Amino acid sequence: MRTLLVTGGSGFIGSNFILYWMTRYPGDKIINLDKLTYAGNPENLSRIEDNPDYRFVKGDICDGKLVSSVIEGVDIVVHFAAESHVDRSILDPAPFIKTNIEGTYVLLEAARQNNVKRFHHISTDEVFGALPLDSELKFTPDTPYDPRSPYSASKASSDHLVRSYHTTYGLPVTISNCSNNFGPYQFPEKLIPLAITNLMEDKNIPVYGDGLYVRDWLYVEDHCQAIDLILEKGRVGETYLVGGLTEDIPNIEIIKKIVRVMGKDENRIEFVKDRPGHDRRYAIDWSGINRELGWKPEHDFEEALAKTIRWYQENEGWWRNVKSGEYQKYYQKQYQG
Ligand SMILES: NC(=O)c1ccc[n+]([C@@H]2O[C@H](COP(=O)([O-])OP(=O)(O)OC[C@H]3O[C@@H](n4cnc5c(N)ncnc54)[C@H](O)[C@@H]3O)[C@@H](O)[C@H]2O)c1
């Protein structure tokens, strides 16, 4: 039996991870420390909230006193909590600096004081900057960091801090830099759920600039499996690059696929003013984790996309609550009487 402290467990990837872990390792205890920002939705975990092995703590990872008390007796920290949306970081970088950098520092300090057995830090491929379109280049563990938005700069900074705690204090850390995730419970401000839910609402889908931006896409369950393997067999101090099976699909093609699968009209696509400093292309070389730990993504992109579309169609109440802000009332009703 292990005790995990999962930060940001009420967000998109964190809640998928908790559901994955509790199914796979019944008997392990999970503490979910989440501030419930606009992106945190405890409804994602409503089906396990009465499980005695699950405990939810509403709080900020920047709160040193709280973190020190919550981390007592914890074996493994899996650190998802972050401000995660590039557009928001352009509008207001302050919470990104606070949570992503200072919050990570507070957790590292507490982990060091409490001799946790593993601190796993969830990071992004965006720390590596951008690659040119029409090139074969991919991010590798040797690619120099070149973050270009306040979001990616704050994540890059947190990665450096995590590595420094390993080198300086011997904290047993691992890091994963992952590409774009998609799947159930993703906040509908991100490309794929925004497109699906807008089409369901008969609204247009906004596409930045010329739409020729390329991302690497990974189904969230594959990401959870990668984290599981890294925790089980990963080498302490190591960074693992995690990515999907897509080969350079521009955003506009992804939107067109969604339109087709949902039987809608392409005239719903609306090109809008580009994001400042928009990174052209990300591509990730995940052969390292494949060679070392035997991980590879299990989900074909087309199938996983269709599955994700079905999930949003079958869980209309969930995303309508999120879009309307109603979901915030859930916490108040559920946890504050
Ligand atoms: N979504 C992706 O495609 C992607 C890809 C690679 C890496 N990542 C990384 O994975 C992690 C999770 O991403 P996500 O998409 O699930 O994000 P998300 O925005 O859906 O969830 C973030 C969670 O963190 C919580 N949180 C924010 N600030 C907090 C604070 N100060 N204290 C405690 N909790 C706080 C929020 O309430 C929310 O529940 C992030 O670190 C992100 O950088 C995401």
C-alpha cells in the first residue's frame, strides 16, 4: 500500500490519472490537493469521492504550511497542479509565475523535508520552443530549452527547479515532458473539446491564424500509463519525453476531422486573429521511453478522437455545467454544506 499526493487532481489530466490509478491499484491511498481554480472540477471525481482510500484537500500548493501537513506520510508526489492555458498566460502571467514556479518550489521543499520516495513532475513539450513547419526535426531530451510564452517559461523554470533538487539535495525526482493531451474531462477552452462542444451548440469554431499549426497529440490514458511506468521503473533524476502517434496534422485538419465525424458543415470554421508568438510546430521523439521502459501509445489518433467526441456527446451535462460556470456550485454544494 502506497500513499500518493496528487496535486491538481481535479483538473483534466490529474482526474484521469486518479481514476486510472484507483482502478489499477486498489488499496493505494490518494490525497488530491487542488485549489479548484476555474480549471479544477471535483465533479470529475464524483464517482470516487466516498472511497475511503481517496481524500480531497482544497488548497493552494503555494501554501507551505498546508503542503507540509498534507505531505506527511506520503510516499509519492505526482505534481500536475499548474496554470495550463497559454492564452491565459498571455493575458495575465502572474498566476503562472506564482503557481507553476513558486508552487513547485514549495512542494519540492516539503518533499525534501519529508523524505518522499519519489517526486514526479508533469511538464510539457512547450518548454522546447517551436520547430519549423515542413521539417523532420523533433524534440529530444537534448533539445535546449527555448520557451516562448509565459506559460512555457514558467513550466521550464519549474523543470529546472525540480532537477536542481535532485542534483543539490538528492531528492528522488523524475520528470515527463508530454505533448498535447486530449480525452474526457478536458476543459472546453482547449482546441478539441472547444470544437466538439461549439459544434454541439451550433456555434462557430474559432481557429487561430491560418490554422497551419502542428501539435503532437496523445490520448490522456496513454499519458497516465506512461506516468505509471515511470513511477514503477523510471530512473531517478531522469527526464522522459512522452508523445503520441500523430504525424504532423495541422490544427485545421483536426478541426475538419471533428466536423466530419460529427456530421456538421465546414462553414462552422471561423479563422480568427492569431495568438501572439504562436509556436508553429511541436513534434516529440519518444523513442527514449520506448527503448528504456517499453512504453508506447496504445491509442490510434482517429479512434481516440472518435471516442473523445462520443464522450462529450454522452456527457453533455458535464461540459454544459463547465461552460456556464455551474460546475463551481458543485463544490460549494458538495463540500461546504
Ligand atoms: N493538457 C495538456 O495537453 C498538457 C500537456 C503536457 C503537460 N501538461 C501539464 O500537465 C499538468 C496538468 O494539465 P491539465 O491540462 O490537466 O491542467 P488543468 O488546467 O486542466 O488542471 C490544473 C489543475 O491544477 C489546479 N491548480 C491550479 N493552480 C493550483 C494551485 N496553486 N494549487 C493547487 N491546485 C492548483 C487546478 O484547480 C486544476 O484542477 C500541468 O502541469 C500541465 O502543464 C498538460
